[in-house]
Amino acid sequence: MTSFDLAEVRRYITDLEARLDRCDNGEGMGCANLDAALRY
């Protein structure tokens, strides 16, 4: 069983939101990689 620290989850979500915001602005291949990783 895996458990997650709330602060760790919040940091992950904050980073993910920032990356998604950059993708909304059309910033290159990083967005394609992020999209593929999220689909995985």
C-alpha cells in the first residue's frame, strides 16, 4: 500500500498546473511529452 504526503501531492499538482499553463501558450515539444505522459 502506498501513501502520499499532502505537501508532496500539492507540490506535484502545482508543478503540473504550471506545465499545463505553459502548454496552453503553445510551448513546443514539452507539451507533447507531457500529454503523452498523462495519457500513460
